Amino acid sequence: MRIDKFLKVSRLIKRRTVANEACEGQKIFINGKAVKPSYQVKKDDILEVRFTNSLIKVRVADISMNVKKQDASTLYEIVE
């Protein structure tokens, strides 16, 4: 699954276009490297989302195309 799609499905970022812009603005890192929106996410990747004044670091626990809103947090585990 693409990183921009994963960010939207997991509800870490609410809209895919915003996730796409975040990737292009080098605010999304996988295993310490900035990634493009087309990067294919793999299970156990360490994902960093850098917002203006905060940092979210999570491990990808599962990859699923369709997830209910209340189950979205099962796709990742917060590391930091």
C-alpha cells in the first residue's frame, strides 16, 4: 500500500491530498529516510510524521485497505 493511502486509512492524516503534500514537503520519514507519496509501506516499518510542533513515531503493525474508523489504530503501534 502507498504511504499516502496508509496515512489516510490509518487516520494519522485525515485526507490523502494532505498526506501527499506532507510527503512532498519531506515531513514523512520511513526508517529515517524521507519518502515520496508512492513509497510502498511494509509491515514493521518505522514511520515518523513531523508536524509543525510535534513528532509522531509509529511502527506499522498491519496493512489493510478497508478499516472502520474505530479500528484504524490497530494498523500501527506508537513508538514515541
